[in-house]
Amino acid sequence: MADLDFESAYRKPGNTLFASVLGDDPFDFWVGPFYVGFFGAVSITCIALGIAVLFIAVGQYGDWDLWRAVIPSPDRSVGLGFAGFLHGGAWQAVVILATGAFVSWGLREVDICRKLQMGFHVPAMFSLAISAWVILQILRPLLMGCWCEGFDLSFTGHLTWVSNTGFRYMNFYDNPFHAYAVMGFFLTAMVLAMHGSAILGTYNTDKDPNVEMRREDSFWRDYVGYSIGEYGIHRLGFYLAVYTLVMSDLCILTSGTLVQDWVDFWHPF
Amino acid sequence: MATILPHPMEPIEEAEDSKFDHIDPLGIRLGTATRLDFLRIFMVDTQIGTIWLGTWGVISAMLFVAGLGVFILGGLDQVGDSPWLLVKYFGNVSMAPPDGLGLAHSMRGGGYWQMITTFWAGSVLFWGVRCWERLMRHKWRPFLLFAWLSAIFLTACIWVFHPIIVGSWAEAPALGLNGDLQWAQNFSVLWGNLYYNPWHQLAIFFLLGSCMLWGMHGATILATASESSHHEDAEIKNLTSGSQKAALFWKWTMGFNAFPKSIHDWLWWFSVGVVLASGIGILSTGLVTNDWYVWGVDHGTVKQYGPLTRSAINQWPRPMPPLPAPGGYVPAPGN
């Protein structure tokens, strides 16, 4: 990591969430490049415990291959109860610890935003990403009445889950929220390419930065009739990502709870 | 935090003509530049227009409209020449490709598909020429052109290269909203589940990564824009407090950070990686294996869930499934 010579001006103790409630944060320090903080300590504890459970379980199951190794979700007979360690209990432990790690990681981002006196857009976006995990692994299994609805923790194992879930509701491509989410993913990729090309294509070619900005604006007006502007493009990208995540959430939340058959879903239309 | 409105109350920015522009006989800028003030509630630039016409753009637009016209004719053909039914079933009309690699024998038996595909292929290629011409005029480095060509590479793999490799245009998607979705589903099933195709896995990694990067980059810039981190060209030359905070946020969060220039390298390569990995995944389907699940089991990436069916594995070319009767989808009367 490149040394940032301005960093010492910003590395100041205090102003954390934990300190504002209890007066003092015992973890208000940095380790190497990382800020720790109370929520960092919680997060790293959850991560360490989760990885430990993961390794113990994978060792018990016996397949160490990085692609195939799997922590399976509980059997259907378990319902919403506790499962034995090798029959879904490891999965339950990892899901709880991972959720704890994600949430405290987000709160640690809030702490860092407070220290740097910047907006809270990144933790807000991160919490939306956590919502996808929570819906897939906790909320939808609760609504469906079985932890077995969560996906296996595995590289190709979770792909098998995705494939099976698609066919279980007949054809996931007929799920309108799935279509809107896929559209959002492709739009984010396209707008990302346009923004990256605009910056990489124009930076540092003129002495005057205002000239560069005018060159960007006049190109986009020539090319598509509109230039959204150097601030507006980040608004657009941010809200495209929000839109995509919300649609992904709705896509899986409605499947099996409200709709059993996405092909039949279109019949009234 | 300060509120940032782009270009508040600034005069219209008229495009400046260069001698480059006068070479083109159709080189005119359409319309009058105006401001739509309501766009300010979205906090985006309010100036609309003008748009450059240009010979290449005119050719591209004409080919697109020609393809759209053939699509509408084919759609009317499928719904009994009723404009109202075409509107009603617009999502379901689809122009299916013909079997084999020759010219279709009839319009209904793949002729519509071949005409529309040809027109629209020409349209995106001439749009690429227009992109290149405008990039040169505005003295941009041609990153946008390479991104556009990468996208064309993926569509060419799907609509042209893969059908030629396996010997039938019928492998390509039917044209139409639902036809697209059905192709995506059928293609995966036909080739033994595309989720186990490693290039498909890499493409989805880039695709979801693109969404994640927009979340990260967009949020970072919005959170520090009150200290002008959104003037990215200027920040590349001189890191001011907004970009310093943006860099420190990620260094403190994950031990690593990008800078105003390098973040856009990440953005560009992730978005281009989507289409490059997808294209390679399509090309390798049929060349590397006929069944990605069997390939995954053979290469140890997938748990074997049951006995393997290897009947079609070593046949070349791959036997094609029987095709539906030409004519495409015809909705039942009164449905």
C-alpha cells in the first residue's frame, strides 16, 4: 500500500459511535492500515469464529477441495429448530456469525465516516447489500418455515442451489423482479464502462481542468444528446446499484412465499 | 453537508464547431440546446441537446429503423395483422432463426430473423464507427470504443460465432422480449447447466462486481462531493481533501485503496470483463464440452449428484434437438 503522506492529519482518536454512548471506545486505534474500533473488534471476532467453524466442519465432511467443499443447510425435518453440528448446525453457526460480522463491519464503516466527517453513503449502500444476505439466509427461510431454504455455503454448491431454485418455481426468467434485477446489473456494467471510459479517455490532457470537463460534456452531448455531468454520473451509478439490489431482494423474497410458479404467474395477463 | 447542484443557473453551453465537423456532409447538430429545470431534483445536469447527426450516425439509425420495421412486420404476421394484438402480445412475438447455416427458405421460417439480425448487426457496427469518429473529434483516448467493441464481441459470439461452430443458426436467440429469456433458459439446459461453465462463473463475478463497484465508487464520491471529489479530472492531478478522505476511508476499512485515476481502471476492466468472459464462455460451449455439469465433475469442480449420462459427450457435431414448426409463437384466439 502506498504511503499516504496526508494520513497523519486525519488519524485522530474519538468521535466513534461507541464512545458517544459510553464515553470511551477501548478499541479506538489502528492496526497497520486498518482502523479497529469497537465494531471492528466485534467483526474480527465473528470472522475468526466463523472461519474456525467452517474449517472444523469442512474437516469433518472430508472434502477440502476449494470448489466442492460445502457447509450444507439443515434438512427439511429440522424446520426452524436447531440442527446437529454436521446436519446443518455448522451452517446455522456460520450464518449467525457472518451476519454479525457484516452488520458490525457496516457500523465500523459508520465510525470511519464519522472520523473523516464524510457522508454515510457507503455504509448505507453496504447495509442494502447485507439485506440480500439476510433475506436469502434468514428472512425467507423464516417465512417458508424451514432453515433448509437457505443456500449451501460452497462455491459450486451455491450455484447448484441457484439452479435448483430457478427450476423449482418453473422458470426464474419469467420472474419480473429477476428480469428487472438482471436489467439493473447489465445497466450498471454499461454505465460503469461509460464512466470509466470518460475519465480514462480524458484525464490530464489539458492544463486547465475546466477544459477537460467541457470536453467530456460536449462529447456526450454530441454522442447521445445529453451529458449527465461529473456529479450526476455518480448519482446515477449509486441509484442504479440501489435499484438492482432492491429488485434482487424482491426477486427472491416473493419466490415460494407469494408465487409458486412464475410461468403460471403471467396467466391472468 | 453542502448541497451540490451541477451548473446552477449557468448559460447554455453551445457546442463549438471544429474544421473536423465540416468534413461530414451530414455533420449537423440536431435541435436546440435547452434546460429542463425539473432535472435538478435528481441532482443531474439540466441541459438537453444538441445531438450530433453525422453520416455514420444516420446510417446506423437507418439500419436500426429498418430492423425495427421488419420486426414489426414479422410481429404483425404472427398475430394475424392486427396492430392491437401486436401491442397486446408484444412481449411474446418472437422471430425464430432458421435451421442450418444457409439462407432461410421463407420469411416465417427464419427470414425475418436473418433480415433483422443483419440490419441490427450493421447498426451497432456503424454506431461503433460513429463512436470512433466522435472520440477522435473530441480528442478522447478510445476507451469507449474498445468497451463498445467488447460488447459487440459478446453479441457476435452469441448470434454468429457459436451458431457457425455448432452448425445451425437455430442455436442463436429468437428476437423478441420473451425469446431472449427462453434462449437463456434453454441454452443453459441444452449444454448441461451453464452455472458450471467457469467462464460463465467469471462473467457473473464481473457482473455482480460491476454493481458492487458502482455502489462503492458512487457512494464514496457522493459522500465526499461537498469537498469536490467529483471533479475527478482535477483530482487525478492534485489530490484535495475530498479525495484524501475517500482514499483513507477504504484504506482504513479494508487495508487497500484506489486513487482517482486507478479506481477508473478498476471500473473499466470490471465492466469490459463481463462481456469478454461471457464471450469466451459462449465460444467454449460446444468446443470444450457438450455438458458443463459433466465437465465440472470430470475436472473436480462439482460434487457428483447422481449417475452421469455421457451419451452425447463425444459426438461431433453435437446432435441438434428437433425444431418446432416454423411460424413462431401464435397466441390462441380469445386468450
